[in-house]
Amino acid sequence: MEKIDNIKNEINYYLNKEENVKEEWIEENHPIDIAEALSELDASEINDFTKLLETEDLADIFEESEKDLQIDILKCKSSEEIIEIFSHMAADDITDILGLLPIQKRKELLRHMKQDDALVVKNLLGYDRESAGGIMTTEYLLLSKNLTTTEALNKIKKIAPDTEIIDTIFVADSNKKLVGSVDLRDILSSDDEKKLEELMDDNIIKVSADVDQEIVAQQVAKYDLTVIPVINKSGILIGIITVDDIIDVIEAENTEDLYKMHGVDEEESSDTTLLQSIKSRMPWMFINLATAFLATFTVAMFEDVIAQVAALAAAMPIVAGMGGNAGTQTLSIVIRGIALGEIDFKDNWTLLFKEAMVGVINGAATGLVTGLILYLMYGNYYLGLIIFLAMILNLLVAGMFGFLIPLFLQSLGIDPALASAIFLTTVTDVFGFFVFLGLARGFIVYLI
């Protein structure tokens, strides 16, 4: 934070002096840090400071800014100024930004752009934002397999300034179909007359444009890639996805899953208004309330037992709480496994058995400690035995349902992260209370 505070002070210095920002200062500070410092200023200060920057420097900062800051900057710029900023940015980044704007503003900006650039952006806007096509860039190196290394290097020198990466060169056949890739290092270290066809790796990992971005991230992680090509139905290269975009996807997907598991809209943040937060969270609160009544009804079935043994009221939340915690542990592992493509409904019954055994063993261990404590507190051996058995059974159920619920929801086409936790908590609460109080009723003569 000290670094950001220093940058804020330096920004205020330029604002007070009303002088253009020195290039040396830009070079000393990373665009991400400048963007973070700017995000803490008010809209008028952001507007004034952007006027002191060279357009190319502003574009670098703009690309690294969060969505809210980007919108603040766009609001204070004319269409001509925005187009000038866009001229220093990659087409995929421009597409992401245009996707944030109202349709009329988007159309206006596209009209002001060069025809070729506008066509590329329009094509990218046609893809789902969370698909491979939606996150790809069209700035890549594609060369013919018949080129020699000397010819390839001459091409690379001409094209490289307009591409996102140059260390991986993609190779096409005479029909422009993607057939392989070659590293720049291999081209530089090979004989001048050697053809790319001889150097290329034809076992290339690729995805189609309509593939979900989460699957793309899985492929990149699985094969340890820095870039993955995107092809159309004819096998022709139409774009590439670089590892920096994949990192953004992983962060976004993890954030989305985390929010969903707790009944929060993924669009909500610390800056969300009071009414928006209430609107986002209240439906899930009522769903939680409905499931909580199931647990209440279960307890109500055993009111006569609780009335006779007051200690049960103090002990029964332990069983439900421990079941919920154990189930959540399994749930986290399974949802992560589903996200990474490691777990499906058919082939992981050994994992179900493992989670059941983990539940039994953990239930026995924690139940033994809990039973001993309750025995020391109330001096009743049978109370300790009841909670020992209840803990084993509830943690067994928690492990099994923590595994089965997300897989079952996935098979129905429902996002496992969205509703798993609610169903799991209901199961562990209802079953925990039922088995504990049910055992207490069976042993009631030994508890009174």
C-alpha cells in the first residue's frame, strides 16, 4: 500500500502543477500500480490526470484498470479521444471494453473506428463473452509450412509489431488450415533453408470458438501451455488465447464459484449499492429460511425428549455443526474437481467410498472427544455414547452427500457451486438432529 500511496501523492503533485506527466515517471511505475492509485481518486481528478498523459501511456494504464475505472475514464472522453486510446490497444481488450458500454455508445464508437478494425471487433463481439471466441485475440503469427527459416524470419520482422506474442508461431497448410506450431527459438537455431514443416510440432492442442472459457483454462493447465489456438469448424486459425487471459478466467471463475457457494451474485462488490446488495442476497436468504424450517420441524418431533433431558438442547447443535463443516470440506474438493474436469458422476465411486470412510473416522475421533466432555459435564455415560454414535453417522452422511449433491446437480445442468451448500446444510442439520434425538429417545430411560 505504501507504493500506491506514493503514486497517489505524485499524481496529486502533477494535478496541482497542471503539467504533463514525465515519461521517466511512467517508466518507473507499472501501469497496474498507477491504475490502482487512480481508482482511489474521484471522477474529476481522474479526468484531469488523464489529460496530462500521452495517449499511448493512458492506453497502457486503461488496459490494466478495473472495470469501474475504465468506465469512469470513458465517461470523460469524447468518441474521438476513445478511438485514439483504442488505436494503442489489442482488439480483444477493445472488445471487452465495448461489451461494458450501452449498445448506442458501442455502435457510435464502431462507426468511428477504421473499417478493418471495426470488423475484427464486431466479429469478436459476436461470440459469447465466456467462450474461447469471447476471450481470444486475433493478433498472432501464422505462416505457411512451406516457408524456409530465412523467409519465416523476414515475415516475422514485418508482422511482429502487430502481434500479441512472437515466441510461438503457428503453421498453416496451403488451405490455411492450422497444422502445427513452432517456437521462435527453433527457427533461430536451425539451418537457413530448413522448412517450417520440418520444425513444427503437429501434435497441437487447440479449441473451437464456442468452447466455454473454463474448459479452455483446464486445457491450458493440463498441458502447461502459454498460448492456445482457437479454430473454426474448418480447422482454420481464427485467434489465440494467451496465458494472461487464462489467469483472468481462472480468477473470475473462482470468484464466481465462491460467491455462488455463499448465495452472492458474482457482480456484487464492496461498491455495490445497498438496494442492489439486498436484491441480490434476499432470495437466497428466504431459501435458507425455508430449509431451516425443515430442521426446526425435525427438532419439534422430539420436544418431549428434550423437555425431559435439557442437556440434549445444549449438545445437539454440535452434531449438526460438525456435520456441516465436514460436508463443506468434501463439497469444496468435489466442486474444485468438477471445475478442473477431474470428477464426473460415473467414474469416481472409489472417491465416494473414501469420503464416507473419512467421515466415519473423523466422526469417531471427534465424537469420542465430544462424548468424553459431555460425560464429564453431565456425569452420564449414555449421553456421551449417543453423541459419539450420532457424530459418526452424521459425518458419514455429510461425506457422502458432500460428494453426491454437486455431481447430481451437475447432471441436471445446474451449477454445483450455486446450490450445493444449501442442500448439504439442510441434509446435515436435519439428519444430525434426527439421529441424535432419535438415539436419545431410544436411550431415554438411561438419560433421566
